[in-house]
Amino acid sequence: MARVEIVEQSLRDGQQSLWGMRMRAGHILPVAAEIDAVGYHIVDCTGSSIFEVLVRYCRENPWEGLDLVRAAMPRSALRAGTRSNGVVGMGITPRAIVELWVRTLARHGIDSLWIFDCLFDLEQLQWVVGVARDAGLRVSPQVMFAHSPVHSDEYYEANVKAMAGWEGLDSIILGDEAGVLTTERARSWIPRMKAAAGSVPLEMHFHNTTGLGGLNHLIGVEAGVTIAHSAISTLANGPSMPSTEATVDNLRRSGHTVDLDDSRLPGLAEHFRRCAAAEGYPTGAPAEYRVAVYQQQLPGGMMGTLLNQLRTYGMEERLAEVLAEVEVVRAEMGYPVMATPFSQLVGIQALLNVVNGERYGVIPDENLIYLAGHYGPHPGPVADEVLDRAFSTARGRELQAWSPPQPTIAEIRRQYGERLSDEELLLRYLIPGEDVDAMYAAGPVRRDLLTGTASPHVRWVQDLMASTTARAITARHGDVTVSLAR
């Protein structure tokens, strides 16, 4: 029987999957000491997309919030994440900014970095691993699981073997972001990844989209994987992780040892339930098993994004048509793993194909950059007709010949301000300046967002007052209309 460690995902992937990345430091701080005392292997707490959402939509300084959380959880190893060649958004970030991002996270108390690249650009991944190790971080590259003719056990085995040969890895993460790892595939795939990794430990990051994540945890532990990711029940399930409560109970009933103080979990679950109720956010609920999930392979957030985009065209009844087109577009684009940014690239292209009534009549720049190979190697062959449409236009030919710029930090500082701190330089480079200005104008991080908040309407009015400099404004939230004047 095994001793299994738990990586806490409520503060990062749980809230990313269910709350749209809108968890703020003030939601965490009232229970930070309790989280710190549970005994997690690692607490995953932030990422670059979360930084963007906090600045643009919550008007909260993510560096200040991270410092507060770090100080409130002195015993926990904190983790953050990054795409190998991108920080915020779907584009390609210069290496100088990626390196500054990693080193600045380390200065703010991040202990562990997980790194992913859905196209398995191993040279780029290894470079980021080296930067993180040099910054003093524990490093865990993630293998992104997908179903396709390309993504065979042999394909993954070769990539994991290559990663395992890199110096100084803390672990390799087996990631199933779309929740599409079947139990049958898990019984072949996980043991082969364990063998390929050799002495490098593996972690299991399995979303519970079809309710099989918890069962795959048990299959993984049977294969010798002893680190599992989970989230507090009110931030688990659906598109999120399996719940920590069920994960720990399942493992112990199967004869394994989990050294967590799970007596603290009910209180944490209740706290985040109250936060969700105050903000109007959902809590996690078990999902039905659906074959469509395996065919579409969309991460949870993408479904809502596509539906919202269709609503802007008055075409929400065509969601099924768009989802069918997603399957075709993914195949034609060489079967990229459906996680950031490629789930967005495939989903947007499918939407445009349906809405415009002409397939590939409009191809966004990000897709042209992918098709030109600038993101990394295509997993499988791209359809000739797609390449023909992409590069028959002047814009397509321009981006085909384009190379991602690689300015130095000195050059970036000359553009944005010589005296900016590293923290502000990163925010201003990655996020629109007006949003950064509004964030700073909103003032310090609020430390307890439940205090004085009786309803989501109250919270909305408070945020509205903090985020606008207008002298008068009228706004609607549900069935409530508010007029404010200074």
C-alpha cells in the first residue's frame, strides 16, 4: 500500500474552472491558516491568466495579493504555472518576459513552478525548466493528455522519457485538462508513463468532467503514482478536480495512507460556499458521464465562452453545430491538445466557420501563427486545404514569414518606463495600460471580502464604485439598476 500526497487545487484550478479565475486574496486570507495546517504536499495558487483577470475584472493587484497569501501560509509550498512560450493570452511571449515572470514569482515566495506546452516543444520547455531551476524553484513540466490518432501511448512515452532526462526535475505532471482519460486508457497509459519517467515522481492532475477522475486516481496509485491533485468539495467536480474529501476517503478505504488533517476540510468547504453565495459564483457538483466530452475534448470554460459568443450574434441555438465543427477543425489543424491556447484557437475557428457560412473564410492571426508553426511543431499533419486558405492571403503570407520578436528587458523598459518595478513592468507589458491604471486607482487589496457583504448585489455595487472614475454612472445587474453620482 502507498503513502499518497495531495496537491491542493482549490485556489488555482478549482476556482479557474468554476469561478472564471475571480478568486481574490480576500477570499483566501480568512482561511489561509487552516489551509496551511492541513498538510498538503503543495498548494497551487496562481498563474498568469489569473493575474490578468484580477487586474482587468477585479481591479486587484495580484502581486500584493500573492504577498499576503504567502505571508499567511508560511508552512506551505506554493505553486504557480506558466505556458512555456506564453504569459497571459493566446500569443507568443518574448523569452525575456517569460524569464522575468518566472524570476519575479520566485521573489514573491513561489516555491514550485508547473510548465506546460500542448505541442510538446521540448526545447522551449527545457529552457523554461532551466530558468526556473536557476531561480531556485522546484520544477514540474506537465504532459497534456488528449485523444487523437497522434496521441498514442508511444507518443507520450517518448516525450516523458525525454523530460525525465532533464536535470533537477521535482516531478512530471500527468494532466487531463478536458477530463477525457477513460479508465480503460488509464490502465495502459499511466503504467507506461510511470515506466518512462523512471526515478522522476509523477503527479496526477485529472479533471472530473465525466466523474472518472477519482477512479483514475486509484488506478494511478495502483501503478505507483503517489501524488494526486484535488480541490475542496465546494470548488471541485464538474469541470474541476475530484474533491479532496472523496479522494482522501477513497484512498484510505483502498488501504493507502494519506497524512492530511481532513478534520479541517468541512470548515474550508463551508467558507468557500459562503464566498460563492456572496459573489454569485457556482459551487462544484458531480457531472453526468457524457460521450460528447470525449469527442469534443473542450475544457470546461470553453463551452460557456462559445455560447456567449453565439449569443452576441443571436445564434445560441447553433451551439450543437459549432461543437460538431470543433471536432472537424481540430482534426484539420493537426489534433492540438485542447487546452490553452489551442482550445481557444480551435473553438474560435469553428465558431467563425459556422457564423460566417464559409469554412476558413476568416482565419484569426493567432491561428495563422499556429498554422505557420510559430507556436511549435504540429502534433499531426494539417489539412492541405486549410494551409492553402491560410497562406493564400497577404496577411497569411506575412505571418508565415514572421518571426516572434525577442526584445530584451532593456528595450522593453525603454518603451514602458525605465523606473518601473519588475512587477509593474510585467503587468503593463501583458495587460492593457488602462486596466493597470484602474487597478492601481482601486487601492489596496481588500482582506476579507465577506465582511459587510450580504449579497452579490452589494458586492457588485462596491466593485462598481471602486473601479470607475466617472462622476455619474447607471448600470444594471440582473433585476437591479443602480445610479451613482459623486
